[in-house]
Amino acid sequence: MSARSLTLTSARRRRTDVVARWVLAVATVLALVPLVLVVYYVVNKGASAWNTQFFTKDPTGNSTGFGDEGGLKSAILGTIEIVAIASAIAIPIGIAVALWLTEYHRGGWLGNVVRYFIDVMTGVPAIVFGIFVYLLLVIGQPPASAYAGWKGAIALALLMLPIVARSAEVVLLLVPESLREAALALGAPRWKVIMRIVLPAALPGLLTGSLLAIARAAGETAPLLFTIAVTSGTTFDPGQRMNSLPTQIFNNLNSSSDPGLISRAWGGALVLLAMIFVLNIFARLVSRRSPAIR
Amino acid sequence: MNGIPRRSDQGEEALPETAAAERQQNSPWTPSSATPIAATRSRAGDSREAPSQGRAVVLADLNAYYGKAHAIKGVGLDYAANQVTAMIGPSGCGKSTLVRCINRMHEEIPGAYTTGSIMLDDQDIYGENVDVVAVRRAVGMVFQKPNPFPTMSIFDNVAAGLRLTGGRRGGKRENIKDRVERSLRGAGLWEEVKDRLSEPGIGLSGGQQQRLCIARTIAVEPEVILMDEPCSALDPIATLKVEELIDELKTRYTIVIVTHNMQQAARVADTTAFMLAGELVEVGPTERIFTKPSDSRTEDYVSGKFG
Ligand SMILES: Nc1ncnc2c1ncn2[C@@H]1O[C@H](COP(=O)(O)OP(=O)(O)O)[C@@H](O)[C@H]1O
Ligand SMILES: [Mg+2]
């Protein structure tokens, strides 16, 4: 009797389990479909635009059949440089803020205020940072309409800062308190504990968070449109107008419906995708090699 | 002095080198006076010789607070030099808090402070002009859970104390190598790890990790070693090894060991102190505390009636 009811229950449970598993599988597939489609389209359409001149020549803006079609050299180099400058600003400051929160003001009200502020900043749309820098640094400063690469970098840095700070804080909190105590008990001053114990232990996680912020910033268009303007030539001088992949893609799609320009926009999108892919692989490799936090 | 709260002051440690150096000159607590560096160098290499002597520690009217919570209530206690003193008592009675006052780790917790005095021989570790770094070098600490630095090799773990605190004192490579070997021998770990000094410290077994932490502590040549339940995360065999080690270490160090294991106290300690709710109930020779305690609360505890 009891044996029979046991079998019944377990049969029903098994059915429920199978159903639940299928529901989750379907949901996962539904979520993956658009993602796969995007990657498929970008690779499919972008790859055909890639050729030698795509990487070695600056954009000309010419439609198909109207002279030299050019490439995206200035946009690729511009994106790398602007993102590099933005990272050089945002990553050290972001990590410093996180250290301040975890090592010096854990649980204090001031720390909570700062943390709340960072959370709000994370949610601010990217275009707001663009407008902010535009108002403050581009038109707010003589000579008027002084667009420049470094101003774009600042806008991106503002965007990256909360991402870096928040992810760094999470990682730093994972560093066991017992390690800090061990170092303090040996007589190490706080700053040395941070430099020699806390940061090395958190390094892989800090890198991962920073790389995610970089990936996010690399693809942003809005903060750059208002700050670096649009230009075609290659320059390494951040005081000049600079080109970038997102603005170039935007420009190509904006200016005409010429298939050649659109194809090169796809090509640019594929470059961005490839960059972000490489960064992510790198982040993964780094965090896998971590002995530190488990 | 008594009654004046001392709050943790992180700014103090962030002082520029020069100010710190100046302060050390004024203070009797310079590392060089506590543990003569010249003597260390001449001894380099021979591991068995007893380099330092333990020092007596005397607590007087010690109070410790976590914000408003009064965790240690007016404790007075003498730790004799080169003796092992066990701190026993039910969980939460303040054993950890008490020992953390002895190397000034208590004040690292936000809002925590102490009053009263702790004399190390004739110097108050809470006195003015005392360098907290020098205090912690003189009073080492081993924690409940083995906590080797995960990013460091076995060698670097032992050398960490020298590198983290010493500017010039960290000194020559040769000197560090000798010290690491001597410390690992001192912690009874040398034979087990001598061929893999460059492997990560967290690759060792729990018992080995704890002895590695002991090696790390004695590498800075303290005079007092605090151990907060050092065996509670270890298996019985590893526990036995650490207990044997404690017995050896007391020839060179004054040892305070917190334990919730009364058999352990009976095995390793010369003196045992019983605490209850932040107060010291009774202290005396271990033998007497376990056989004929003078306080009925001690008797109840050691006979297993509570705790
Ligand atoms: N970080 C802390 N903040 C606030 N109170 C604490 C903290 N650590 C310990 N306490 C309190 O202090 C008292 C003594 O704790 P502790 O010294 O850890 O006891 P034991 O080591 O004997 O178990 C307990 O009441 C505990 O709740
Ligand atoms: Mg405890």
C-alpha cells in the first residue's frame, strides 16, 4: 500500500521535473535566438566588407561608384585611443573609490552615500554623459565648438567609472577579512596591506570588471557624437577631433542608403564585436588563472 | 590614562616615513630595541639556537568596547614570560577580544576601543608615542583559521612579515632566506616543505598551513605569540603537532592560547584563565583550575555543567 503510493508520487514528481526542465530549456533558447541572430548578421554582412583597404585607408564617405571608397582606419585607431584614455582615467579612479569604500569606510554612512551615488550613476543613460561634457567642455569653453578626442574620452570615462567602481567593490569585498587581519597582525600598515595583499588577491576580478567596462564604453555612440564630432582623417592627437567606430557607423548609416556605405558600417560593427570578443576572452583567461579567491 | 577612550586612528599609520622613523626613535618600541637586529644577523643560519626570550605581559583594568557594547570588563591578568597561558570560557565570553587587545588588533574594528593598560615588561603598549607596528612585531598572532596569503608561495608567506613591515630592515636577500629557513624549522615544517618553497602556500594541508602561519609569525621574531583557537580547524593529528610545537615554542616566547577545548588547555598550558561574560573569573596553575578551582562558576564550567 505504502509502496504503491510512493511509486505514484515519484512518478508525478518525475513528470513535473521533466516539464520544468523543458520550460527552462525553451526560455533559454528564446533568449539565445536574438543574440545568435545579431552575431550571425554582423559576421555575415561585416565580413564581406573586410579587405586590406578597409583597415589601411581612412573613410572617404564616397558612395559606390563615386571614386575611392576608403576604409575605417581612422575610426579603428580613434576608438582604441579614446577608449585607452578613458580607461586610464576611469580604472584607477574607480578602483580607488572601491578601495576607499571597502578598506576605509565599510558600513559608514558616508560610504553608503557614495555607494548610492555610484548606483545611480550606473543607471544614467550614456547620452547624458555626452550632453554633460558637451555643455561643460565643448561649448562651455572658448574657442566655441572645440570638439576633441580627449573630451570624448572624458565622457566615456564618466560612463565607465561607476561600472569599474561597483565591480571592484564587489571583488574587494570577496577578499577574505582574515588576510587583511593576518597582514595587520604582522605589523603592516594599512596602505601596505592594500598594495601587497588586497590588490594582488583581487587582481583577476579587478581586471575582469575593468575589461567589461572597457567593452561597454567601446561601443557607445552617444557620448562621442557630442564630444569628438565626426571626422575622417587619422589623428593621434587627442586635442583634435577624432574618429571612432561607433560614430563612423552612425555616420555611414545616417548619410545615405548606399549599399557600399552600409556594408562598411557592418564591417565596422564586426570590428567592434571582434574587439569586445577578444577582450572578453582575455578577461576569462585572466580570471581562470587566478589562484586568489575561491 | 584609565577611562580615556582610545579610538582607532588609521591616519597614524599613514604618516610619512620620516615621521614614523622619528616617532620610533622617541619610542622605546623601536623594532631594533625590541629585537636586536645585529644579533639576528650574527645568528643567521643556525636554526636551533634560542634567539629571543619571551616577555611578561600584564593587563591592568583592561576594558574593551565595540561601540557601546562593553566586551571586556576590567580584566587584570599577568602572563608570565616563557609560559603558556590558556584562556578558556564559553563562546562569546570575550576570549578573542581580550587577546586582540594584546597586539592592538582590537582597534582595527570600526568603533572599537580600549581603556586600561597592557604592560609588556615595563612599557605600556597603549602608551603615547607607541608605534603600533612595533607592538605587533613584538606580539605576534596566529588565527583560528589558517590564513596564508593566497597569492604567495610558501617562502614568500614566511618572508611576508619581513617585507610588509621592514623598509631597510627587510634587508638583504641572504638574510631573508636564512630567516625563512629558521622560521620554518622553528615551526616544524622545514622537512615537509624544503623542496617546494616556491609552491603556493594554500596548496598545503590545513595543519601544514597553520604551521606555515606560525612560521610567518615567528619570522618577525616576536616575544609574545597570541593564538586564537589555533587548532579548532584542524584534525586530531595536526592538532597534536601544533600542541607539541607550542611546547617547544615556549622556551623562546610567551604564549597565550585561546581554546574551547579543555583537554587542550590541560595538555599545553602552565596557567589557565577562566573568563565569563567579559570578566576574568579565575586564573591559576592549570592543574589547580581543573582539579580544585576556587570559584564555583569555574568548577561548573570545567566539569561540563555549562558552556
Ligand atoms: N566585531 C564585533 N563587533 C561587535 N561585537 C563583537 C564583535 N566581535 C565580538 N563581539 C562581541 O564581543 C563579545 C565577545 O566576543 P569574542 O571575544 O569573540 O568571544 P569569544 O572569543 O570568547 O567567543 C561577544 O558578545 C560578541 O558578540
Ligand atoms: Mg573567539
